[in-house]
Amino acid sequence: MGYRRRDTGPRLALWMLVALGDVVLLLIAAGLSAPVAILGVLTLTIAGVAAWRWMRRTPVPVPASARRRA
């Protein structure tokens, strides 16, 4: 009854910042190979998603007046 919705935005942003700091510390501790591996996986993931979305696009219809008969 006395419960009011609280704005969780700032609290979530703070925890995300803490998690990002933890990831940075782990990468520094792991050395140079970890960031290179993560960058490679991220690049492949982005390329895969882009290719998948590009293949799903519907082709643009060509107006009949623009077609030439051979």
C-alpha cells in the first residue's frame, strides 16, 4: 500500500559502471591476449549480425518503366 515505484535508472547505471570496471581490471590482469580475443569475437559478431540483417532485407521493386526489354 505504501509502496512507491522507485526510479531504478541511476542505481542500474552505477552497477553497470562497477561491472565495466571489473571487466577492465580482469582484462588488465589477463594481459594483451584477452583484449585482442574479445575484439575479434566482437568484430565477428557484429559482422554476422550485419550480414544476417542485410540478407533479410526485401529487394527494392524496380518500376516497369525502368525495365528494358532485351
